[in-house]
Amino acid sequence: MEVLVHHIEEVQNMYKAFNKGDIPFILKTLDKDCIWESMGGNEIPYSGIYHGPDDVKMFFEKLGSSVDSQEMLAEHFFEAENLVVATGSWKAVVRQNKKPFSTIWSMQFEFNDNGKIVHFRDCFDTLNVSKAFAS
């Protein structure tokens, strides 16, 4: 039985790009009609649903202006057909009030047949992150 694992490498490269601040690399992996979901309520400035690469660029701008990312550690990757699930942890500091936070997370990446991401969804400890944003 042949096992093809090719989307995992793309996702791993996206985490490397994020940790280097190379957001244009991430945006190039997205389909023009992608949906990008970041969990959380209104107190988390970057939470919401974003549509298309231009909108996702706004997500990363909101993220970068609101937190100082200390460490994004992707630990495990699982692939099934066009779906990759990654799990890991994240440490960051809220820029406005200097409160640190950490969370474990799970992120889902769905690819189309052209190798572009059509759907992204993250899951993390939104309560813990929300508390860090509280003044």
C-alpha cells in the first residue's frame, strides 16, 4: 500500500514561515476563495472568519499588531487525503497590556486538488487568550 503524504510538508513550511514572519509565503498557499476561521470572541482582535487571501492578510495584520508571538511550536501532523491536522502550542504576549499567555492548539488545513488551501480552522484555549486581552 502506497501512502502519499505531501500536504504535511506544505503545512510544516507554513509554520516555519510564520515563525520567520514570512506571511507572503503563507498567503501564496491559499486558494482565491479560501475560508480562514480563527476562534474566539470580540475580545480577541484577530478572531473571526476571513474570505480569500486579502482578507487573511488582514487576519495576520491584526494578529501581529495585537500580540508578540514568542513561540509557535507545531508538534504533530496528521494527513488524510486533502486534510492536514496539526497540533502544538503557542506562547505570546498581548502588546497592549504586556500580559503573556500560552495555549495548546489544533489547526485544520483542507486542500483542493490544485494543492491550495480552501479551508483553515484553528481551535485553542480561547478563554485563556481572552483573559490575557482583558485590561
